[in-house]
Amino acid sequence: MASGIHMPEPVCLIENSRRKGLVVQQEALQVLSEITQPVVVVAITGLYRTGKSYLMNRLACQRKGFSLGGGVQSHTRGIWMWCVPHPCKPGHTLVLLDTEGLGDVEKGDTENDTWIFVLTVLLSSTLIYNSKGTIDQQAVDQLHYVMKLTEQVKLKAAPEQSEEELGDSENFAPIFPTFVWTVRDFTLQLEVDGKEISEDEYLETALKLKAGSSPETQRYNQPRECIRQVFPDRKCFVFYQPAHRRDLVRLEELQDDEIDCEFRQQVEKFCSHIWEKSPPKTIPGGRIITGTLLGKLAETYVETIRSGAVPCLESAVLALAKTVNAAAVKEAVTLYRDLMERRAKLPTETVQELLDLHSQCEREALELFQKQAFQEEMRSFQADLTCQVEAIKEKFCRDNEQASRDKCEAALGDLFQDLDRKISDGVYNVLGGYQLFKGDQQALLEKYGELPGKGVMAEAVLQEFLQRREALDKNIRNTDLALAEKDKELRNVQDLYERAQREWDARGKKEAEDKQKLQDQLQGAEEEVVRLRKKLEDQSKERREEHPKTGKHKPKEESGYFNGGFGGSGGPFGPDPGHFGGRGGPFGPDPGHFGGRGGPFGQDQGYANSNFNWKAIVIPVVLVVAFVLFRT
């Protein structure tokens, strides 16, 4: 009911019955609890059957609402309430309180009237006192309830207050409502000593004090002085009779043209003043209250009266303070939570980022609390607010960590999906697979580090993730080490094989070289034999040419030489004369030519006969040369 108030008719706020006494009605409290706007509370009191309800209906801009009644009996019991949108103050609610008439002879309980009057004063921001006729001594005396206010209401709960402080009416003035005296069926002329006066001047004249100190003067001045002190802000309105006497019983049914024109003008003037000038309801300290607090005030005052105690404004304020401060804590906590939920983008990159946001939201929540809370007992409620905010902050920190953890685990799962597939496929079960695995993993970790918005648990989640994969890492490393050991063994075997192969190749090469060398030597020997043969042939030819006469003996000599085997009977290398190297040849001391005395190789026989056996000389020479080479 903050803005669109819809209350079709009044409800009873405080019931007054002989059996139960004063009782606050829950229906009215429910209505008030929905009003979160400041309230302007206008209450009317006065003698019964003086037309109070009609004025309240007009303030509600309605013809009907509060029951008027048509007989001599009081028609309103207790205090009735009607909440309507304020006609002149947007954002405010006008709360109209119509009270049962004072001085009802059927009740015969003046104390009950006093408590109704006290509650009306305590709950209202503007008090209308309605009377009939004129403001004379009787009318003033009928307002004797004002004089009992200081006895029926306490300002402070402290027992050490002095009697002067308790009885000083001026102390109540700042906390009591503005006062409007309405005089119905006014029949006098507003003039004094032939001079026209205003309605307010008429009221001030009626409340003017007399000089003197006689008992009669004191009795005259006492109620007037009390009214002046308790209600320093006063206003007066007079109303002529609205219609013919016979029509008054159905006044709420009369059309405007059936009501006295001057009366209508007076009502409009009255309503305009109340709407424009009535202040919002406040409590000591000047704090404006809402409908919720108004209901709490009514409960507090009625409970105090029912307990037999005197309503205490300080106690009422403390009770309100507890209610208001508790509500302020709740609202501030809600604001803090809402601000954090709207502004915190979890996960945050750092813890400090979240703490800075917490400080900002906490400051705004504290400002709201201090704006709404009462100063009374604020410290304890502010401490409670701090505790609740701290608890919410801790939850946000936990949520922040969890959000970071969830995001990081999801990111790592996505990044390592291909790596895990390679592991399952055995890609790294090869020699050097561990280094390949570590390289791929490092690349993924670098990508993980570059991902934004991982939050405060990025490193912790990574370490936990890697720790869970330690067994997998160890398996890949062990497999790689095992493969490396096998490879080492294979390389050792290969080295042995290659070394053996090299030795074998070297030996083969050496043998090939030796064989080639031998072949070269044999070839050289053969070439030498060919040369020697040619030389011998050439020498033999030259010799025949030189000794043609002796040529007939030559065959015999050569035959003897070769038949002797390059020498005598001692063998090819023996000392026997006439053989290879005889006295006359190159292989023996005997002068001569190659084994004969008369020939070029010795003095013995000369060359063999013409049947010279070349194989017999070549083969031994080759064998000798081969033997010598082999030995070397």
C-alpha cells in the first residue's frame, strides 16, 4: 500500500469494550504494515454527537465512510481508521482517526475517556477538537483531559526525573500534535468591541489569561494555560449549521445544493488547511514514521495502558527503535545481497577484486541502515548488520572459489581431451614419448594460463589436476625409460656387430691388400723373368753373332749347363764346377762365364745345347721370389 492505497471504508484500529477494554485490531495493523510511506495522521476528538465523523468523511473526499449516526447515542466506539492517498502530498498517506465521543453518559467512565484522548494525542500529527456552539468556559472546561496529559504520559523512563520535569507541560509541546479547534453550529458574530476578528483571534481571545492570583482566576487560567503550553501551534475554524435541523439526521445524504453555501465554503477552507498544513507524524527526535511504525506505536501504547502503567514516550521510541532498526538491518542486508549478486561477476580474477566490491556494497548498505535506523540502540543493530554482511561475504567468497573451480576444471578437461586421446591411442608409447608428452602438456598448460576469467582458484585447481595425473605421467616416463634401456641394449649389440663388421672388413681388406701385393710381386717377378729371358736371348744371339766359328760347340755346352741344372753335379746352388755359379760363373769363385770355362758364365761347359729348357729356370726363380716375399 505504498502508492495505490485502496481502502473502501474505515476499520477499527483500537476497540473499546467493557469486557476486553482497549484492544488493537489485527486487521488495522495489517493495513498499516503495508504502508511504507510517511503518514500524516489527523485525529478528531470531542464530545459525542457533535458531528466529528462528517468532517473526517470530507477530509477523505467522501460523503460516507465514518458512521454518523442519527440519534442521541454515541455511534463510534474506540478509534476507527481510514487510510487514503494524501490529496496534496505525493508519496504520503493520509491516516484519518475518528474517536468515540467524550462524555458519553452511557459509559459513565471518565478514565476510559481520558485514555482514548491520550491515545488520540499520542498517535496523531494533527489533533482536531470538535465542539458545538461557542468557545466559552464550559467548552474549555470540557477539555480538561488536556490537563491530565502530563499525568498520563511520561517523556522518559528514567526514575530520577524530578517532579518539575514530569509536570512541565512545555516539555511535551515539541512531541504533541498541532491543534485545530472546530466549532460547529456557531451562532455568534466574529467581532470584539465592534471590530471584526478572525477565527484564530477568536480562539486566542477565548484562551486569553486573566490577571490576578485569586482562586477563581487560577481555576480560570489553569486549563487555558495548559492548552497554550501543550499546543503552541493552534488553529480555529467555525462552522455554521449546514442545513435545516430536520435534515441534519441525513446530512451525509444531502446534495451540495441542499447544504448551506457558507457551510460548504467553511468545510472547503478547513479541508484545504488540514491537507496543506498538517505535518507528517513524528516521534521524539523529529523522525518521520510510516504506517508500519504507527501500528507499532498503537500496540506499544495500548499494551502499556492495559498493564496499568503510564505510556512513556521514551519507552515507545525504544520499542520503535528495535522494530525499525531490525527492519533496517533486514533491508540493508537485502540491499547488500542484491548489490553483490548484480555486481559480482563470478569468478573474479583475484580475491581483492571481490573484497573491493564487498566494501563498496557494504558501505551502501550501511548508509541505508543509518538513514533508516533510529539512533537508539543503533550500535548493537549495526554490529548485527556487520555480522550478517560478513556471513554473506564469506558465502560469496566460497561461491567465487567454487565458480572458479568449476570453470577451471571444465577448461582443463576441454584442453586435455586430445592429449588423453593420444595417451589412450598409445601415441607416447615410443622411444622419446615422454619428452613428446611433456612438450604437448606444456603447450596445453600455456594455453590454460592464457585463458581469461579463470578466477582465484586457477593455480590451485591446476596443481590438483596435475597431481591427479602424476600416476599417468609416471607411467609414460617409466615406459619411455624402459624403451630407452632396450634401445641402449640394441645399440650396444649394434655397436658390437658394427665393430666386428669393421674388423672383418679391415681383415678382408688387409688380406685383399696382401693378396694384391703378392699378385703385384708375382707379376713383377714374371715380368723380371720375361726380361731376363729376353736378355738371355739377346745375349745368346749376340754371342752367336760374335763367335760364329765356335757356334758348333755351343749346343753341347748349353746342353751340359742346363742338364747340370745351372751348375755341376752338386745341384743348382752347389759348389760343383760347371754348374750354375761354377768357378767361371757369377755364383761361384771360379772365373768364367756362367758355369763354363770357355763361355761367359764359367770356364767349364758353356751354354746348353740348343734344346734350352726355360721352365726349368723360371719356375724355381718364381718360387724363390714368392718364398722371400712371404717371409718378409
